[in-house]
Amino acid sequence: MQVQSRFSILRQIRDWARRTERCPCCGRREGISDGYLSSEKEAGRGAVSRNQNSGNTSKQVSFEQILLAVSDASQIPVNTLLSKERTKVVGRWRQISYLLCRDLRRMSYAEIGQTFERNHTTILYGIGKITMLINEDSEAADEYEGLLNALSK
């Protein structure tokens, strides 16, 4: 009986993900299937604004530029940021680079995970943690905003 209920739940999720509706204002499709959600809060990104200027920037920031900027700001070598080291300081700056990749490059969790050679769930967790830290700690928010502004120019 449990197997049937699991399959029916999976079918419902699949059907829900395929369902798309037209947005009344712009005509874009809403739903999971094409990656568009009607609001930032539905996507779970309402806590930290996704750089309003990033859509207006004339240049695309590369992954290497993000790593170099984070490395310069933190005084941590790029190799250490990409390593498996799990110290608190390295992890925090690595999470900041995850968030910068998400905001400036519009990379998915899977793409960021491939780049850092980590699982997408690690990226999801890291972005959540650094988002909470930025909301609670003004020093972390200043560091993030400084990097964001430096890379956006």
C-alpha cells in the first residue's frame, strides 16, 4: 500500500512540475518546468535581494573573477577556497562565493556544485546559511555588498 501511495505522490509532483500557466502581465510562463516563479519569495530568495543592478550590468562576471575577488577580500588562496578544507573561515568565504555565483552569474545550484566539485545540496545549504548570516550580521552584509558592488562595476 505504501508503494502505491509513493508512486501516486511522485506522479502528482511530476504533473505539478509540468503544469505551466501564462503570466497575465508579461505573457511569460509560470511554473517549475521553465524555471520561472512569479515571486522571489516563492523561490525562497526573499531574504537577500538578488542584486537589482545585476540585470543592468554590461559585462558578465566570470567565475574566476568571483574567486579572485573573494580571495583578495579574505586573504585566502583560491586553491584553498576550492579545496575540501572545512574550517569555519574558509567555509564562510566559500559560501559567500556561492551566493555571488548565484546572484551575478545566475547559476543554478547544480552548476555551482559542479564548479566547486560539491553536491547541489551543499550549495543550497551554504547559500541558506550565508543568507541568514548576512541578515543578522552587518559586518558580513558589508563584506558581501562590497564584493557585489566591486564585481558589478
